[in-house]
Amino acid sequence: MKVDSYQSKAKSAGADHVSVLVKSGEPVDTLPPEVKDAVGTLELWKTLDLDVKEPRVGLDVTAAIADIEKQGYHVSRVQVTTTVKDVPRPPEKRA
């Protein structure tokens, strides 16, 4: 399925990246008001070809296609977390 991916300019619900996917060529101004309010200003990022056989980082392709077919859009929220661990120093070698 060919889709247009729009990125939100605002962070939403703690997510680092929020995007809305719609069928390619469909206008995003037809999104429900509650979705528009939740995602804020959208900017076209790129056109993607979604295929359930080709996984994508941060996107459940099967769910995205199902949502787009059912309601005309899919909202994707990605949160990136990092963990810093203190690694013990190895013992010093004695001469």
C-alpha cells in the first residue's frame, strides 16, 4: 500500500516522534478534529510503500495498513529511550 507519511511538529503524549499515515494522495485536512488536535501541525515527510513482508523500525505495518483501510489514517507514536550503565573498570595489570 502506498502511503504518505506526515510528521507532527509537536511532541505528543511523551512520544519523541509522531506521524500520521494516509493513502498516498489523500489530504490530511479530512482527519477527525480530535486527531488534528492531538498531533498538531503536520508536514509531509515522504511517501512509503508499506508491505507486511517488509518490517519497518517503529511501525507495526500490519496495524498501519488495517487502520488506513478501516478509518483512512494511522497515527504512529515512537518513543526513543536510552540507558547508560556504569561499567566497572578492569583490574589494573601489575608488572
